[in-house]
Amino acid sequence: MADSPEALQKSLRLYKMIGGVLFAGTVITVLVATRPELDFGKHGFDTADMVLGLLIATVKATLVAAIFMHLNHEKRMIYWLFGFGILAAFFLVALIALAKWDPIHYNGFRTGVPGSEQGAHW
Amino acid sequence: MEIPYIVTPRKDTGLFNSKIAIWLFLASEVMLFGGFFSAYIFLRLGADFPWPERTLPVLPGLINTFVLIGSSVTVVFAWAALKMRQWGKFQFFMSVTIACAGIFMVLKGIEYNVKFHHQALRLKDYAVVEGHLGYKVKDGVHVEHGKEPTEDQLAKDSKGKKIEENVVNFEAAEISFNTVRVESPWVEAMIARATEKNATIKLASKIDLKTAPDKVVTFDAGTELSLALLDSIKEAHLAARKNNGAVRTDNLREQWVKAHEANPGKRDWELADQVVIDTAAIADKLMPEQPAIIFSVEPATTFQFRPRDIQEAAESGALRDGTALKGKLQESPMVFHYVDAIDFRHLVMKAEEKGIDPKVAIENSWLLKENHELKEIWEKQQVALAQLTAELATHERVPTEKDKYRIGWQEMAYYSKTAISDVKITPKKYAMPKVKEELNEEFFGPDYKLRTFPHLTVPRGEVQFTSKFAPAWNTYYAVYFTMTGLHGLHVIGGALVLAYYLFFGKKMYLSNPEWLANRVEIGGLFWHFVDLVWIFLFPILYLM
């Protein structure tokens, strides 16, 4: 991490540049999402828009984490701590996904128990 | 006592202690927000209604994104200023950071406020209407068509608030309160309404209760309804219940003892169906209970209830607190002063499930059959849709479901002021025609002084569900408010910590500037995390 005044001054230039990239990334995301003539993929919101939007967001988030939060030159322990948090979050999402795509799942909440009155509404 | 490793790093970790602490905290935050993001994903994938994509106003969200990115830059500049021992610059950059937090929260507040005042209605046929409700005028007041009622002409509730035209009117001749559970403000509102209508709500018959075996309390028939009266009856009723419970328990114990004496060696479960309370033996020890208190309303008076508070039928009603009404349900239409959007996507979804042609379903919807203004607007929308379909076809594209089945407020305003022969899409825009928003409309929604929108009266029988654009409306809004609300709390918390460094950090700066720099770095790390979360929230909630 920069500590000397010269190194800090150099870092400040980098921070400004990253700030500019983040602004630009945001503008691109919004233009692509709101201007039909700049729309990717099919007309309107679709998978291509989602992938592009999340890709830009991921790049922006990576820049914030790497440069502003100094993760590009941190101690190993920080990588372990933060990396574990991210992995745990993904693991928990995967657990829910297992339930969501379980082939033998109970669908009664939406369709109602067969023969019951509740089912007739859906 | 000196706190170790606040400036110098520990040898084993290579870090000062608070840095490890903040990263541990941020790791737990990742899991917290990860949970909400996963909830969002699964709610969206499993939604049984058309997900309201790209429904939030983009400009406030965009400004907030710029504001947070800007504040991420300034907070790191503030930290660098401290490292270079430039107190003045630190103050400047930190002040800008905190100001950014303020701007963010103000914009978020405006956004929430607009949502909480915007009405949504799902009809029985699944057509959705959005807009603003009118306010009830006082009984007997007539407002000329096309004119707005004055403040004096508007009816007010018992708290002096204007009443939206979304109430259930019930003419009650008899009200039966649940003795134990009564919602006091509703009782007060009933008393106020009866007073306003020169009616009285009186105890229908005499009630004799005992608060102790030898103490009788009498409530005479004809006593006027008051909270104090209900409280007194409740007190006596609860005293009786307490006594009766004890008497029954004692008797049951005796019965068990007798059963065991008569059947030595038998187990409890073998005796259970023989052991019953001897009601004859305890009859004289029991005190009268009064689970419900019946009042008569003379003359029968129309009370107004919020739809979510009452389950109504033609001759009866039940409030959420257990109060039962007898009388006559009055006409209780829901009146939209302005309909600023209609949406048939849910109706189409339901029609397709049943194998019905969406166009036929829409043509037969209650909205188009009963409201000629909306019917005309729909016909104009069909003209524009045909033009858009033709234009998109040249690029081998097709209109979206939103283009086809939703008329948003900008489009509604355009159709309202445009003759059907003049409806035209703008070439090469690849969008349905709409009015250009004024700057204030980007934040606050349509300016009703500037725009014209249809009125709509919906009979209560056509209403399936109604809500403001609040968490109750659908799971999109539930998850939107949860995630942005939690994020907003983080913004407030982070700003408070940074403000503490700004306003109370001078002493530490003078004594140990490196310690303060480390503290600001920790606060800054949290602030960057808040920015990082928003970087995902903005596109997901506003643009997808």
C-alpha cells in the first residue's frame, strides 16, 4: 500500500482514473438498458442485456475492491477472510438452488393439493 | 491501558487489528447480502406473475450511483490526505463524502415516498390499474364535474386525515365487539362517526358480571359505547375466566385422583377418556363470562372501513379484531382520480394458461368493456403497436410483452392528448410513443397539472387486490424495499461513522495521526463495500 507522499500522489491519479471508469461503466449500462436503438440481443430486456449488465457491474465491483479497497496488494489473511465469505454466500445460494430444482418437489403452494378447492383458483 | 496493534501491524498477521476486524465483518456482510440477492433470484425465477422489469425511475437511481461512486473516490482521497498530514484536505473530502450520503438518502426518500403514494389495483380478471385515488368529499357536498374539491369540501377521518376513495361503506345496525381483543382506534372512529351522524351506539342488553364470587357488576342496557366501558367489561370477563379456569382445573384434578383410586394400577392414557370435569358439581362456582359485547346503532349508520380491515358480505361484516357487524353493505367503489397506467400482462398470462387468445381476453376485460376512455386509449395503443411491429420486423425483432400489454404513464399521457389518426411512433426509436418527461417527473412521477389521465370508478366486486406500491403489492416490491432499505441503513451507519471522524477526529489527528488514518481506512473500507453492493443493486432492481 502506498505510504510515501510520492506514492500516494501516484495512487490518487489512479483513484481518479478508476472513478472515471466506474462513471463510464454506469453510463454504458444505463444507455444500453434504456435506449432501444442501443439494445443488445432481442428487442427489450433479455438474457443478453442481463449478461452485459452483470458483466459491467462485476468489472466495476472488482475495480472498487481491487483499487479502492486495496485488495490488489493485501495480506494473504484478508484474501482468506473475504474469499471465504464470498464462497460461503455462493454455497448457500447453491443449497437453495438444490431445493428449487429438486425433481421431487412439492408444488402444492402454487397448484393446490389435487382435488382441493385451492387448486381450482390456479 | 494501551491498545496494542492499532498503528503497527502484528507480526503474525502483518495487519493492524482493526483491519482484520473490518474484513471479518465485511465477509459476514457478503453472506448477508448474498442471502438477499439469492432470495431475489429465486423469487424472480419462481414468480407466478409477470415480473415488473425496468419499472423504477432510472434517473434517481443513476444519480445515486454517481453519488456513491463519487463518494468512494472522495473517501479514499480523505484517507490519502491524512496519510500526507493534510487536515484541511481531509476535512474537505470527508465533508463531500458525507454530503453524498445525504444526497443519496434524500433521493431514496423521494423514491420511497412516490411509491407509498402510488396506488395499484388488481382486478378480478387480473388486469392491473395504477394511478392515484380521489379523496372522499363530505356527505351532501357536490363538486362540479371537472373541478377539484376544495380542502373544506373533503371528508376527514377521526384523526383529521383525508380519506381516499377506497373504503368499504357498511351501514351497521348492530356491532358486536370481541371482549378481549378490540382495536381502540377503530372504536374511537366509530364513536366519532356516530356523533357526526347524530346516531348513538348503545349497549343492546343488560350485562351482569362477577369480578369475584360475591361481587356483581352490572352494565345497564342503553349505556353509550366508550373505550372505558369496553375496558370495564373486559376486566370483569377476564376475572371470570381466571376464576372459572381455576375451578375447572381443581375439579379435573379431583377427577383424576378419584379415577386412580377407583382403578389402581391403570396408566393415565388408559383412564384419559373417562376423566371429565363434573360440570354439575362446579356450576355454582362458575362466574358468567361475556366473550362478545353487543351494541345497537340507532339509527343505523354507515361506517367506513379500510378494505384490508373488513371481510364484508351483503348483510354482515367482520373486522380484523373480531368485531362483527350486522346491517347492510353499501356501494363502496374504488375511485381513481387519475389512471396513469394499465397492465394486461398478468391477465394475458392467466388467459394463456387457460388456452384463451390474449386479444380476446383483453377485449373482454372489465376495464375495456366498462370504461370508454380506456377502450379508446387501448385502440390507439394497438395502432402504435402495429407500427412498432412493422418497424421491428425490418430488423427481425418483435415487440416485448411490455410493449404489447402495458400502457405506462408516459404512453397514457400521449394517447390521452393524441387523436387516433395522429398516433405515430418516432422512427428509429424502436419504442412505443410517449410524452417527454419533465425533469420533476423523472423523480416524482407524472405531473397531474400538466398531463391528462382517465378517471375510473371500480365497483368493489371487481377488486381482487389493492395496495400502494409497497412490499405488499408483490414480491418484487418486497425484495426491492428489503434490499434497498437494508442498504440505506448501511449508508446511514457508514456516514455516521465517517462524520464522527470528521467532527471529533482533530484531537486524535494532533496526538496520533496514523491511528486516525487507520480508522479512516477502516471506515472507508466499509463505505466502499456499501458502494459495491449498490453497483449490483442498481442494474438488478432498476434496469433488469
